[in-house]
Amino acid sequence: MKSHALIRPAWTPATIALMVLGFMAYWPLGLAVLAYILWGDRLEAFRFDVNRATDKVVDGFRRSGARMPFQAGATGNLAFDEWRDTELKRLDEERRRLDNASAEFESYARELRRAKDREEFDRFMSQRGRRAGAVDADIVRN
């Protein structure tokens, strides 16, 4: 997927300027921008993996019956507490469904990129083979 953002992990004039300014202002800042340029495209996959791992930890807390520190306590109104618990379960199921859909899409996008890379590599190899064959034929003629 192509990003049209001004600041993206690529060698654009804006990122190069930020890197140079970062090195001029404070060298670790320039180094951080350089790292973002080189490896920033991996950040989204990293964020997705971290979110998935932390969701497993939170689900483990819920299943064990442990209280989460940010979880609201009972209000004393049984009808409201039941409604809230039902809504929270519904939202949790919806979040899991969306996470699964997101994981499926990431897998699909990865496979598309892999297929595109394979096609480009095969095209390169076939062109390289034709060029090598033409060079070999020229050598034999001489």
C-alpha cells in the first residue's frame, strides 16, 4: 500500500530534512529519525503483535476472575450491573471479531506482497537470463 503522508518511513525530502535537523539539534534525535526511515514500515506489524499479546494477558485476567485495576465495581443497581456486564461482553466479542478480521486482512496483504515480489523477481530473472544469453551469443560469434 502506498502512503501519501509527508512523514512516512521512506527516503523523502521531508524525512531527510528531519533527519539532518535532528542530527544538528541533538544526535539521538537524528538517529531515531534514521531508524524510522529504515525500519518504520515494520512498526505497524510490531504494534499489531504487541496488541495481540497484551490482549491475551487481559483475557487471562478475565478468565481467572482477577479484578482489573481499571475495571468499575458494582454500583448496587443490579439491573444496571447486568446490563453493563452484557454490553461489555458484547463489545469484547465485537473487538475479538474485529481483531480476527484485521489479522486475516494482514495475512492477505502479506500474501499479496509476497506474490508481487515473486512476480517481480521472476521477471527480473527471465530478463537477466535473456541478457546473459545474448552476451554469450556475442562472445561465441567473436
